[in-house]
Amino acid sequence: MATQVAPSASAAFTRGKSRGDRRWALYASYFFLMLFIIFFLFPPYYMLITSFKTDQEISSLAGNPWIINGKVTLDHYTNLLFNTAFPTYFKNTVIVTFCTVAISMVVSILAAYSLARMRFFGSTLLATGVFLSYLVPETLLFIPLFKIVGGLHLLNSYWGLVLVYPIIAVPFCTWILIGYFSSIPRELDEAALIDGCNHLQMLLKIFIPVALPGIIAATIFAFTVSWAEFLYPLAFVYSEDQLVLTAGTVTTLIRGDVYHWGGLMAGALLAAAPPVILYAFLMDYYIAGLTSGATKG
Amino acid sequence: MARSTAVANGRTASAAPSFGAYMRGFWHQRSTLAFLMCMPLILIIGGLVVYPFFYSINLSLLNKSETHYVGLGNFIFLFGRSTFWMVVRQSILFTFTAVFFKAVIGFICAHLIHNVHERGQRIWRGLSLVPWVIPPALSTLGWWWLFDPTYSAINWLLEAMGGPHIPWLSQTFWARTAVILVNIWYGSPFFLIMYLAALKSIPEELYDAAKVDGASAVQRLLYVTLPMLRNIVAITMLFSTIVTFANFDIVRVLTGGGPRNTTHMFGTYAFHLGIQSGDVPLGAAVALFMFPILAVFAFFILRDVRQRASRV
């Protein structure tokens, strides 16, 4: 609105005014951006300071809850690591996530190479099927999966999770890898074929190195979703030695009516740390994966 | 190992040369290899999506102890329950409110980040994506603590500013507000990232041309930015609608469906009936109710993605 200057105003005045406007708009942008960032970051901030407070301070109603008034303590963390099943959950989560990522990446790289470069009967149908299974939410099919995992005697075992988890990662990884592989120029394949490459060599020596950013993005995605998965472990696993971090933290660190808020927040933060740290280092790949899901294809 | 297979191959070849030659030709065909490479994918989709889907339909037709078929009995039973209709209403309310606010907040934030100095944009973008990176089941624990009836730090702030004491998770209206708020907090960064990527792809010349023609900031937004973003806005909202509609983690951790089942969504209600109460067929029936709605949205997404693919 403010840039609509009367035509009679001099050129110098217009420029001066619009520059002033722009600076004002910039300050306003920073101000509102700050408000939104506060909105986005205050829950993790509050979890962090709670995890450093003493039980005494947490249970007292006096004072500002948004800062640490009393002593800073690491008790909640040491207690978590030495007196609870938390390290077991961590180990189980690492095993399940590692297996899921490995399975998902092998399956989706092979399939994406095939779907991007080779044709066979039903390959376009399969590509559509991949996309549709990406759209199937886990809440739709967890009950039949519960029965299937039970039928295989894998209920209450993290191997049951390894069996089911690929379905949350494979469709999306395959989908974005088809996009990345299709963008590789065909001249590269032809040159490789002339040099006598077979399909395996072509995949290993050309497609994987050239599409490496896409493969990293897909790996990060597979890691993040299997680390964060909550519904399947909550439904399929119940004993402490088999639980993973998400379900374990939510179900077992809440004891009775007295909530151990400090310990609970410390647990939630430690459990969330690996994906957050990975994100801090590989943000660009993370974002590339996120945006290419809907834009590639 | 290698030698024994070679011998075996030789033997089959000498026994039935024509068949062996045919098999070799078959194995060396490109399409066979292509199909074999897709085999694990087909097994995963078949075993973990297609089969469970039909199995789910089968389950939903059984009685509670899964001994005999009751036809549509489970569905008819659900139609007669007021709780089920509440779940339907709450799922729709939750989805539309949350998607609307996520889209608006994502849109505003993307513009704000796009407006500030180029150097700082990376950091702002990085910080605003944090809610999306923390596993939602865990960040919701933090919100749960923020909404605690006695110690609520949000209420402390509100009261410090002279506001009311809000019974966040114990009254229906506030509990519904709370689950929607947490979902907005968790989901807005996704919209932000999608819009920001789309904003960056709009050529600057369009804005310069609009400026030369005397378009105001509002006009540039309405006639340049929005038409250029229309496609990505549509597809992001469709995606988000599916994910929000099928939400489980947030409601499960924050309210567990309470107070008095008023915050249940299809996913949490199906979990409540099927896993916790042990009525697997009824739970399967509840979950299946999501299917027609999801199918409609999936149809539109597929159409949009195809259009984009054919245009590029």
C-alpha cells in the first residue's frame, strides 16, 4: 500500500520513501520472524531447562518456571542412564533403525534404478503403486499388521518392528530416488555400456555416485522415520527389554501418579537427540529430501 | 561354490539344451532383470500394504473373538454409537482447523524468511524446522508438561499477564484446542519449507516487471506470488490433510482421547478399541472408515503430481 506514491512526487522523494519503507518492512519481518521462532522453540527450551532442574524446584509452585531458579543438576540424566531401562531402549532403537535403513536403502535403490531406466510389464503401474503406498498412513493398517506380526510369533520383539518398519520408509525413498535417477543424463549410461559395464557396475559406479545427494536424503528420511515411529512399537511391543525409545519413554518413564518430570524431559530430549544432531549437520540434504517428495516425479 | 554351480549348470544344459538356452535367454533379458530388481519392493508393498488391506476388510467382518462372520455387524454397531460420530466430527474439525493454520503460518513464515537478509536465511530456516525434526511422540511429552493442570508454565505466563487459568487437558474445548495447537506447532515447518522452496523458484524478473507496471506489494502477492505458488500450495495441503487426518502420536500422548473420548481421532480410537480393549475386528472397522476419505485425497494428489510431471 505504502509504495503507491502520488505521481506528482519527485523521483528523489519516491526513492527515499521506498527505501525507508523497505527498511521498515525489514525490521517488521525480523520482529515477526522472532515471534514465530519463539513459538517454534519454546517447548524444546522448556523441556531442556526442566531436565536440569532439581525435583524440589520442579515440584514447587514458587518462582518463574521459565528459568532455572535453584541449582543446576545432572541427576535426571545420570539416573536415566544408570537406573532405568533407557540404555536398553537406546540399543534396541539403534538395532531396529540400522536394519530398517539398510533394508530400505537396498530395496529402494534396486527398485528405483529398475523403474527409472528399464521397462518391464507393469512397471508404470508399480511406480504408481509406490506413490500410493507412500500415501497410506500407518493408522489405516496397523491392526491387520498387528495380527500378521502376531501370526509370525514376532509380537513383543523388536524383530517384529524390523519386519514392519520398511513400509514407512521404502515407498518414499523409492519415489524420490526414481526422480534423482531419472535426472541422470542417458549419455552417461550409453558411454558406460560402450565401455562394457553391466547393470550392476552401472548402478554402483555411475548411478550411486552421481545421485549421491538423493541417496543421502533418502537415507536421512529412512533414519528419521524409523527413529520417530511410535504407533507400531506401542501396539506390537510391551516388555522393557524389547521396547524402543519413543514408546519406551512414553510408557515406562511415567510412573504412577507422581510424574518424574525432570527424568521424563531428560529422556525425551536424549531420545530426540540423534535425529536433531543429524539434522544440524545435514540440513540441506534433509530439506532436499523433504521438498523433492512432492515436486519430483 | 562357484564350481558346483557351474557343474550343475552344465548338467542341466546337457540334459535339456533347448530349455537351458531358453532359460539363459530369459535370464539375460533386460525386462527380467528389471523385474527381479523390483521384487523386494513388490514383496514389501504386497506383504505390508495390499495383503493387510484385504486382511483388514476380512477382520472387520468377524465377531469380537474372531470365530465367525457377522457381516456388516461391526459397522452397524459403530453407526449406532454416539462416540463414533464424535470421532468423525472431531477428526474433520481437527484436520481442517490444523491444516488451515499450518498453511497460513507456513505461508507467513516463508515470506518473512524470504524477506530478510540472504546471509541469515539459512539460520532462520534451520531454527524454524526444529519442531518437524523432533519425533512428535517425544515433543508432545514436553507439551504435556506445559499443559500440566497444576504446574502449567503456559498458564503461569497467562496469569502473569493478567489472563485466565485455562484447564487445558480437562475440558473438552481446551483439550481439542490443545491437540490442534500441538499439531500446528509440529506441522507448520513442513509448509514453511515447501513454500520457501517454491518462493525461491519464482523468477525475480516477474516482480521487476510487476513493479515497473506499478503493482503494489499486495497486488504483487495476489497476481504474481499466489498464481506461481498455487500448485505447490494445493499439493502440500493435500499431503498434509492425509497426514493430519491419520494423526496418532499427538492425541495419544497428550490426551489419550480424553476427556470422555472427545479428542479421539480415527487412529487413536481404533487403537483404543482394537489393541487396548482387545476387540480387533471393531478396531479394524474404525480404521477402515478412513479409507474412502483418504482415497479421495490420494486421487487428487496423484492427479496433481501427474500434471506436474507432464508439464516439466
